[in-house]
Amino acid sequence: MVVQEVLAKVGIREAVDSAIVATDERLALSAARLWRTQGPRAVTFGAVARAAVIGKSLASHHFPSQRKLMLAAGELVGATLLSRIKSIADALQQTENRVIGAARTDGPAILVERLLADGAEDAVCLLELCAEALKDKDFRPIVAQIFDAIGRIADIAGADAKLVLVTTLGELLQFVPIPRSPLGPVGLRERVLWLTAQGAAHRDLVEGFRALATHTVEPQAAVAMTIAASEGDPRDRIVRAARSLLAQGVYPSHRAIAAEAGVSLSATTYWFKTGTDILIGIYERIQSDVRDNADTAALANMSSVRDFVEVLAALLPYYSAQAESTVAHLHLVLLAARSPQLRDWAERVQQAEIDGLRTILQMLSSDVEVDLGRVTLSVISGRALELLLQSRLS
């Protein structure tokens, strides 16, 4: 029944013939399985037809476009996620009053743990749906429904819904490129509870992060930073072209980059020998731009928790203004999640970010029992992604 509803929603024909319905369902289910196991890039007519044991031409007859096929797969992937999140909310809602403190308050942490279970497949799929929603409006209702279900869990736990959503997205962004265990990252429960539970210690820090998650970013404040770039620098030109492709959801192959940058194929292979080298180059450029931002430099001149939160809040318009970099970063995370050869690099990069934040925060508050470096990275990265989605989901 769910598959038929999805097919109707994405505009696939109403079929009287049960054989046609069965074929549509087989194709949609095969597309969803490919997405869940290999990612949306795997959802092609050829791959779906092979998985469904159907001819490619017949598959294209049932689904008139690649986009229709992708949307049907995304609807089913989203329906699976929504069902799992709702089941968590239902279980929390039914929890007896005598164990509210032990279970309902734990709701946000339980949610993230469940999304990260079994190899983090659910977590990767949720972020991939977010990436699709950033470029295709028809994916946005799928994501909005999932976010509403996450909000219900926050309400049951008595926590701030926006902070729970931001923290969830941030934790997933940290974890999916480098899955270490099926139980989730070390200290996850403590971090999430520290942020979301009522009466948590270190109220100034908790309130600061909550303010960051709900901070209003005025559109007129999101002025794009001018990035100093030499038009005559071929390496920089190649990296910017690769970043632009990645932000569009296009894998930046050497050939695609050469066409986008208007350079020869030999120029791209001269500067970047492998595809992994290209991806690392994109990330290094994104990080360089963030470091060169004046608001980032202010981190070196802080003397209080309030200063720290204010600096992070000042950074938020940058992430909105530099949407291409923010979306490209999301795709880098997802490529690392689906490509084992990128995971060691992703872990080194992430650890360097956490260590830098940890060093700053230890000067401000050394007696906090949770890893503030990870907490900060979760809130700021989750908020950056949520800001972009917010502008498109509203």
C-alpha cells in the first residue's frame, strides 16, 4: 500500500492492470534498496532494471524520467525513516510516568543512537535526503515530515525542538563519514543529554548553545564574503570548479572539472592525480575560506563563554552566504560515508577541527565533563545545514 501511495504521489500512472502496478512497485522498491545500500548516485535506470530483473527500456517506460525514479526512491527511503522515528516517539509517549526521567528525557539521545545503529545507514540516508531537498523542491516535504517527527521527540523530552534538530543533524554529520561502531560515537548520550535535558549543569554554556541553535540570521546580514582568488591560478580555478560541481550534486571527475573550469583534462590530472586528491583540495579550500573570515579570527581574542557564542553566532551568516561551500561540504561528508578510501582522511580532518575547538573551550570552562569540542562542532555544523534547509522548506 505504501508503495502505491508513493507512486501516486510522484505522478506515476494510475494503472488498472495489476501486472503494470506490480512492475512499478518492483522498480520503486529496487530503486529504494539501491539508494539505501549505495546512495542516490546508484539509482540509475540500468541499475534499477537489473535489480528488478526488468529490461532497461521497460523501466524507462514505467518511469518517464530519471527524476521520477529518484523521487519514488526518495519517498520510500523517507517513509522508512519516518516510520522508525515515529516508532521511537510512540514508545517514549507510552513510557510510564515512573520512568520519565530515565526514558523520555533520553529521547533525543535515543533518536540519534537509533539513526546511527546498524552501520549508520539511516543516518546517511537522512543526510542524503537533505542534500536532495537543497536542489529539488519535491524532496522538501519528505524532509519536513521527518523534521516534524524529530520535533515530536523533543516535545516528549521537554527539550528545545530546534536544538534537538540541530544537534541531531550535527551528530550525524560528524559520525557518518567515520563509523567506528554500530553503537554510535563515544560520549554521544552524555553530549546530547547535556544539551537537551532540563536542569543541566553549566547553564551559561548550555544556554549559549541553545541561543546559537535558535539564533535569527537576517537575510540582509548574510552578505557573501569576497574570496581572494587569482583568476590566473589554474589550481585554484580547478578547485573552485570542482566545488561548484559538488555543490550541484555532480561528482567532480577530472573530465567534468575540465569542462566546468574551461581547462584541459591534462591540467586537472597535473594538479590532482586522483579523485581523492580533488576532494581533499575542495575541503582544504573550504577550510581556508572559513579561516580567512574575520569572524573566525575573533576566536583568538575571547575571554568568556559569552564571547565564544557571539563569535559563533557571527559566523552563521557566512554559512548561509557561502551556500555553495556549505552544500559542497555536505556532499564531501556523504562521499566519505559511501567511500571507505576517504574515511581515514575524514577522521583526521574532523579530529583537527575538534581539537582546535576543544583547546579554545578549555581556556573558558575546564571542568565540563562532556567533550565541548564535539558539542560545538555538532551545534555549528548542524545549524549551518539547518539554515540552508530552513530557507528552502519554509
